[in-house]
Amino acid sequence: MITSFIHRALEGKIVVAVATLLGIAVLVPALNLLTPPDSAFHIPTYVMALFGKYLCYALLALALDLVWGYCGILSLGHGAFFALGGYAMGMYLMRQIGPRGVYGNPILPDFMVFLNYKELPWFWHGFDWFVFAMVMVLLVPGLLAFIFGWFAFRSRVNGVYLSIITQAMTYALLLAFFRNDMGFGGNNGLTDFKDILGFSVQADGTRAVLFAISAIMLSLCLIVASAITRSKFGKVLVGVRDAESRVRFLGFRVENIKLFTFVVSAMFAGIAGALFVPQVGIINPGEFAPANSIEVVVWTAVGGRGTLIGPIIGAILVNAGKSFFTGAFPEFWLFALGGLFIAVTLFLPKGIVGTIQHGFRTRRAYKAAAEAEKGRDAPVAIAQAAE
């Protein structure tokens, strides 16, 4: 069973993508740790951390592509699942500070001492254990997605209405986490992390390992997403996207199909958020901002939704462009992002990877038609092959 699962996933471009990511997971940390700082091949730690952040964003875009590109669910709330995974990791990192905080309290984080908390809130218990925190990284976003999807999909909320309520969900969480009495640090969030599994989060070696884990987790999630979309279940997913009423008429429980995909996607986003926090050094309610979820949609559209590889490329390219523009022309970044989205929508509606794939398919169709249909009308054969 496992062998067939891997065989379905590791085909064609997925093999190339996974091999590339695994190569990056080894090469970039090696060039950071094993080469002298004055070497032309040396990768500075800040550059490695920056690209580690891009990989986390790429995993978030992959999560959105699974539900939008293959199931037709345009979620404008995936930033919420990303942030919840980040908060779960942040809570673990805060518990590791112990008495080294500003106030020297071995139990309560500094913000709780400042706000006169008398004891640790019940939902913070257990986060001093790494395994428990990692379970929460998956469980909390997955549980929220399950509860939300259970009601939304069984009520047959679709299209723009579903997009609006997903955005309302993340905005509600934004307002809730801004409150100091929620116990998550209010508008300042969680920061000033010291250790992860006993290793300093600021050490070059730790940052190299975090980068490598980000690339490996992106590879694993890509394999899982590929196996899902290339299976029989994946064919039904595409059917739900293209003709939901027909799939429902054939006897499939469409709401269960959507719910499963939505939960898996939320867990992917939670993993991305958990990897993001120790590399960036902070998690605050700003990650719940609806604009962040909209940006994820832009990354996915630019790369090409429904391709798996496209959103990864789109997330990396757009965020690399953001880093450049916000440094060189900070006042023009939002205009550049909006212009990019409009240009892609008008001229590359399938995205970068989708357009390239369509071009290859068309070229193969012309070639096959020219070779196999010599005795027939060529234009008709070409048109039939392209279809």
C-alpha cells in the first residue's frame, strides 16, 4: 500500500521537484556552515533564513492549491491556519525561556507577568513538551478546519460566499488574538525566543537545520499532495471542482470530500506556520490579517493553481520580488503586487507553470496529429489531439 502510494506521487515533475528540494536542503546549509565567510560560495545566515521563510510560504501556497486548484474552494482564510500553527510553536518556544525572561519567572512568560497573571492559563499546559506542541501544530488548525468545514460544506455554501466567510473567520481570530486577556501576548504576540530542543534559535547551526527541515517538510507535503491528487480520490476532487452537481448526482458525498481536503490543507498550513516562527523569531496577530491570506491567493495564481509545483514557484518568486521592492522601492510594492496579479489574470490565466504545461501539451498534440493522422484532414486531427 505504501509502495503504491509513493509510486503514484513520485512521477514526472514531482520527482524533479522533490529531488531539487532535497538537494537544496543539503547544499544551502553546507555552503553556510562549511565555507569561509569570504568565499564566493558562502551563503550568509540571514540569506539562508530569508529563503527558509520563502519555503514556509511555499508550503502555505501548496496547502491553498490543494483546496483551490483541485477542489475549487477559494479560501481567503488560510492565513488563520498558518498563524495557529505558528502560535502552537511559539507557545512551546516561550515555555523554553523559563527563568531567563526579563522578570525571571520560571513558569509565566514575561507578558503574563506584566499583565499580572497569577497562574498559567489551562491551554498553555503541555507546551513545555516538544511532542505535545507538534501535535497541536497539526490538531488545532485541523480541528478548526473540521468544525468550520462541517457546517459550511453541509450547508452547501459555495463560491464567493464561502470565500467571504473564510475571510470573516480569519478576521474574527485577528480581533480575538489582539486582546490581552486571550493569553497570547496581545498585539505584541510571542517573541524573544531562546531555545528549541535545547539549541539556541540564533545559532547558525540551528538555523541551518531549520532551513533543511523546511525544505524536507515541503518535499513530504508535496509527495502527499501529489499522491492525493493523482489517486482516484483526486479524480473525484477535480470532478467536484468542475461539476459538483454531477458528482453529487453520481452518489458521492461531496461534503465529505471537501471536508477531508480542507482539513489536510489546514494541517499543511499549520506545519508551514510552525516552521516559520523559529526562523523569523516572532508570531503576532498580524499573521491573521485577511490581506495575508489574499497574498497567498496571488502566489498560487501567479505560479499556476492546480499544478502543485506552480504555487511553490509563485510563492518564492513573489516573495523574492517583495524583498527586493520593499528594500529598493518600498512605496511601490503594493502597486507592483496588484499589477502582477492583474497581468497574470489577463495574460497568463493558467499561471506560469500552467501556461508552460499547456504549451507542451499543445506541441505534443500537434506532433502526434502530424504523425498519426497522415491520411486524414490535418487541422481536424490536430484539433482532436489537442482536446
